Amino acid sequence: MIKDLSGQKFGRLTVLKFNNINRKNRHAVWLCICDCGSEILVESSRLTSGNTKSCGCLKAELNKSKALKHGHYNERLYKIWFDMKRRCYNKERKAYKYYGAKGITVCKEWLNNYNSFHDWALSHGYNNNLTLERIDFNGNYCPENCKWISQKEQTQNSSHNHFIKFNNKTLTITQWSKEIGIAPKTILERLNKGWATNKVLSAQRYTGYDTSNF
């Protein structure tokens, strides 16, 4: 026997009348009207469980509210925070093998709280010419282990701490630079672009060089 939900309200939805039975799961389907004026068909189980509370307008408003909460989505600092998390948790990112795969994480204080990271950054000298650097190269992203440095310093640090294995030899970027005669910055840039190691360390640098196969 179907329990009559007519006239009852669930979230923003008011049940108008019974519509039909879903043949796949045998659940009753009800015609509802949302507070915004839109009509929608909803199964009784989704109404009574609270899974569906509106025609979709509620979710849209919540998403808009989140987007407006801090208003930093297009700012460079927000992108730094977002990329920091992707390096540590997104296995599909090329940089993951250097961060998340090595056990490097983002502290709880920053992980799901951009405002906390934002406030720390501004109180520790952030400006648009600086990049985020971990003090302990093997440590996590947290207030105690991070600082802001110039891009030049970042490149130098990465050159000294980033090891590359090629032809059974493991050297830092700086060491490879001296061995093959290619600037550390160029090697680092090629690595960040996802070039194969043999191309990174053997490609000659000249105007018009074809990198389409890399």
C-alpha cells in the first residue's frame, strides 16, 4: 500500500499528487512543486530520506554561496593553494610522483581551508613575485615548513634537491647541468612540461627546435 504524501512538504518541495510507480524499483513517484515555482517528479524514498529537497535550485544557490564566500578563485594565491593540493593528492598529475607518491601531504589546517592558507600567506610576506617553498624538501606543506621565495631561489633549490636517474646514474639537476652543459632552469622547465628524461638531458637548445614529439 502506498503512503499518501500529498500536501506534505520536504525541504522546498510540496507534494501535489501521486504520479506513477517506478517499474524498476517499485517506488512511488510524486509530482511536487518547488518554492521557486518549478515542478519536479520525485520518488517517495528520496523525499522521505531528505536526499531531494528542491528542484535543483537549492544546490545551485549553495554552490554560488561557496563561490562568493572568499572570491579568490581567479587569484594567483588561490591557484598556488589548489596546485599544492593536486600535487599531493591527485594521482593523475605528473607532479604527483614527486609529492604525494613520496608521502608528502598538506596539513589539516590548510587542506580544506583556503582562508587559513590565505591569511598565513599574507602574514608571511607573500606577493605575486614569490613562490611557495618547503623548508625541509622531504617535509609536508604546513606553516612550520613553508616560506615564500623568489622564482630564482626556487629554481636553485629544485636544482640542488631534485634527483634524476638516467643511464644508471643518479644526479641532481645542478650536477646534470654541469655534465651536459644545459642550464638548470632549462632542465627543470622541461621536466615540468613532462618531457622524457632522455630528451630532457640530450636535446640541444636552439631557436626553432622542434619539440612536437616530446
